[in-house]
Amino acid sequence: MRLAPMKTVRRLFYVDIAVSVTFVSLAFLSLFLFIDLVDALSDIAKGGGSIGLAALASLLDVPGHFYELAPIMVLIGTVYTLSRLAQSSEFTILRTSGLGPWRALRLLASLGLAFAALTFFVGDYLAPYSENKGVDLRALMRGSLSHGRAGVWIKDRQSTRDGDRSYSINIGRTGSQGEMLAVNIFEFDDDGKLARQITAASGRIDDQGHWALSNVHITRWLTSDAGQAPHVATEALDAWQWTTGPSADVVASALLPVSTMSTVELWRYIGHLDVNEQAIQAYEIQFWKRALYPFACLVMVCLALPFAYLHARAGGISLKVFGGIMLGITFILLNSLASHLGLLRNWTPWVAAAAPSVLFLLMSMAAFAWLVRYR
């Protein structure tokens, strides 16, 4: 028998798998939307707001959930489609007509790359934007956004006319309009001695990158001449401008969750931390996870292909889909576990990020080769 035109076979695979993945995505995202809405309503009961704002905040979380669940949704949708084609003997007919294993693998790999491109777009552009807006909306609902008991600490270093200066900056909370609240700035000289402390009730970073602080108290530790005791000078100001503070991008990266940063922004923040001699391994692992995660969709498509070569009597479609769900959950758990192990064991960041995908790719290729050869 002669294989149908490749264009027809490609359309059969791509359309059926795309429809199945879309259906699975709607089911998963609807479930998570409901869970997020329940959490948002509980926040309303505690801090105020409206049901409309709660629903909007939940909708803004959808792109992030899509990015996180994309590999498992692609796996389940592809397993369902291939299992259905195998059960109806359509895949068997295509095989006897000349659709070889490696040709089928190339077909699905192309579709996997398309899913990877979509995942990268959502994770690097749409999800960070929506997550950022969601954080602002939740701050508006709660009145402010807390960053824990100790707040957020930012370290910076500057070269001034008085010598090198290092700064430790603490921001306690973020206001509903994006302003910084409970700001504390500690300035140290090149000998590591505290030279100045600046406290402010609130502050913003303007378009020029200057820190505009309000209700400011400045304490200076002044060096004295020989034979005189050092003394402290204090000053209270309604407003004060700091022209050499960290940029708005650096502050936003420190204040907001990692999910609100794109891959490029995460890389820049790692550079800032490295320059200021701060720990960067956790952020490096997150960077490599962000860069490599979309290719997990390609791995999941390859992992689903062996299900097409299982005999129709080797379990129904529901059993195979359940197996796909278990594999997807295992991948998500292993991906999270590898990050923590990489941090604890001081693994190379890209190895910790790539290990789960490489392991599952090897598993899929081994299962595929075995089924093609012996089944």
C-alpha cells in the first residue's frame, strides 16, 4: 500500500493533537481558575475588595498556569490522540502504508517544537506581564503587599567622589500604587564603617531613575579630627532625592516574584547580584529552567509516541491517558526536586535544570526503540 500524501498525514496528526491539547488545557486551566478564585474570595473576606477584582486577579494567573502545565497538557493530549488512532486501527493502517517509526517521530518532533515556541512566548512575555499586573491588583485589594517580617534586602555598590560606597537597602512593604513603604538605606564607606542611615516612610523611583523619598530621617556618623570624639548628626526632611540608587528594574526584580521576570530580566538581575557579591546559584538555576523548560514540550511529545505502538488490547484509552497523567506529574515533581537538589548539592545550574528533561527523553527513546523492535 502507498502512503497518503505527507501533507494529509501531517494534517491528521497536527489537527487531532492540537484539538486534544486545547481541550486538556481548557480543563486544567478551568480547574486552577476555580481554585484561584476561591483563594481570592477568601482574601476579599479578610482585607476587602470586590468579586470583580477577585475574578480579574484569578484570570491574570491563567498564563502562568499555562506555562507551568504546558508539558503535562501536551503529553496528555498527544497520548490521547495517538491512543485513539491506535485503537481505531488508523495508526496501524498508516504504518502498513509506509509511515515508518522515524518518520512518525520527525512529524511529532516538528509539532513539539511548535508547542515549545508557544510555551516560550507565554512564559517569557505574556505570563510575566500578567503576573506583574496580578501582583499590583492584589496589592490594591489588600492595601499593600507584604514581603515578610524582614522585608526585602537589596545590595548595591557605588563609586563616588568620597570613595567607594556600599549600600544595604531594606524595603518593608509595597503600597497599592506601587510605592515603596518603610524604606531603610544603610551606607557604608570603603572601610566597611557605617557612614549614613536614611529612613523614609515611602518612596518612588522616577523616570530618571532617581529615588524620591518622603518623610525622611537622615543620620550621619561624622569623622572627627584627632583628639575629638566622633559625633552623630541627624536631619529630618519632608522630601529627599537619591540620585545614585539602584535602577527600577533591579528593585522590581528584588520585590516581585521570579515569575514576573522574563529570561533577559532574570539574566540582568543575576549580573547585578554577581557584581555585588551576592549568592546567585538559586537564580541561575531558575534562569536555566526558564530557558530550557519550553523544550520539555518536545520531550513530552516524544514520550507520547510509544503509546501509539502499544496494541489496542494493551489497555483502553482511559488507562493510557492515566499513564500519561502519572508520567506528567512525575516530570513536574522531578523538575522541582532537581532544582532543590541542585541548590543543596551545589550542582552546575544548567545540569540541574536540564536533568529531568534529558532523563525523560532517554526514557522515551528507549521505550520507542523497544516497542518498534519487539512489538
